[in-house]
Amino acid sequence: MRNGREERSVPPEAQVSTMTLQEANARAAELGMPPLSEEEFEALSSMNGIIWNSDDPGDGDIQMTSTLKTVFSNRPRLLMPVVHCLNRAQTERETEIAFANGAAGVFLISHRTMPLRHVAQAAEAMLRASLFVGINPYGISNAAGIELVTTHRLPAVWLDDAGVREGQDLQTKEYLAEAQEELIRARSAEEPIAVIYFGGVAFKYTPPISDAWVGRAAVLAAEGGVDVITTSGPATGEPPTIEKIQRMHDALAAAGLLEAHPLAIASGITAANAQQFLPYVSVFLVATGIERDFGAFDPVRVRELADIIHGG
């Protein structure tokens, strides 16, 4: 029992993977870096996954970034249900339903009935149980959203608008840089945390991007520090076209960015249409397609979709 509540086992697919000290030092040796002490390794392990970058121009320093691959090793596709947070009890209940039925992680979205700070606190509490829980902090700036998840030491943030604008490369890069500065600050702090940044590109309710330009948009976002290129259909509950997803996927692949900056879809996915997207998409952020009512998951739908995505 913990705090009066029965402890429950965490499904293997929901646990955050870690690197052992021996593995870390083997990788460091490959890159010509000095070995880590136990104390240094413990400090780095406070992050939710690290990768090593031999292209860092520094004096053998570790470049701390985060990718899905470091956290979910050997898992090509992930279902992450999206919880519309109405209150703390409902948030915990729906999160438990998601994980019990095969979810790899969840994202929490704040609503007026549950202030954003309470959503972040709920996510932080779940993280202590080794669950992968991120938040979609609606209504604040991207920099503030990253700062919020850093404060609560959460593994991921999803921001609807990464700031990519068609035909405005300079403005796009400047906007992306603001979020990137916060990410760098988080990853190089005294107690670093490698936040995974899901950034909206050609996303619903943001300035439209033409089909001919979505590939370029995905590449700009990846080059600007967005870890997971997150797109959607034109509205809530509507999927993107397969042609749009193919263009974004192919552009990232051609630029050599796809492995480190995979695609996510955040609207309109159901058990009936998920299969066609499996060759192109790594993460499926789903709410409407698995809910029986607003804010209430249907366990059968969650399990059905999880089986398709994780087994496809």
C-alpha cells in the first residue's frame, strides 16, 4: 500500500528504459570520452533517457538530448492516449485505464475545470510510478510550456504550434529557437532533464500549410529542435490524409532526420483507420477515437487500438 492506495504493477511497455553505468561507459569509450563516476552517472540518470552525440564540438562533453528511441527502445510505434483532465480523480482513473489496456504512455490536457498547475502536479505524481506521462499545456507560450515540464521534471511536452510558417523560413527559425533555448537550459542544468518535445506542424487550428510544403515544414521543425514532428487533420476527430503523412515522412527520411525526429498524429485515429498510417508514423496521440464520453476512455477501444499499433 502507498498513501492508502494499493500498489499496482507497471506494464513493461510503460516503464522508462535506462542505461546502466557499464553501458554508459562502454558508449563513452567508443566516443573517446572519459568514463563516468557513479555519482556522475546517477546525476545523468535523473533524466528520462540520454543519448550520446559524438558531433559535439566541446571537449568531450556529453550532449544530452532525448529521443523516443532512448526511452522506448526497440518499439517502432507507440499509442499514447490523451486524457482530457477534468479533475484529479478522473485524471488518475483514465490514466490507469489507458495503461491497463496497453498504452505506452499518456498525455494530459488541461481544461478550465482543472488548472494547468494541477495537471502538472498529477503528471509528476504518476511519473514516480515509472509511468511515461507528458502534458499538453494549452494556452501558454511554448517556452513557458517547456519551463513548466522542466519544473515538474516530466519526460515530455506537447505544444500544438511549433511555429513553422510557410514561406517564412527566417521567422520560423527564430520562433523555433525560443523553445530550443528552454530545451537546452533544461538539458544542461545542474540537475538535467531531457524533455522530449512534441511540436505541432501543419496542425489543426494553426496557420495552414499547403500540401506541397508540408515536407519542408517537417524538416524545418526537426532542424529547429522539435523531437517528435506532431501533425493532425483539419479538425478534432478528423485524420490527416495519407498523402500528407507520406510527404512529411519522405521529406524527413530524405534529409536523414526521420530516426531522431519521428512523426506523430494527434487527431482522428481509430481502430478502423490506423493500419494505413503504420508504415509512416511512430506515435499516435488519441482521445476521441477511444472515448465513450468526453474525458472517459472505453477500455475495449483502447485495447483494440493498442493491439493494432503495437502489434502492426
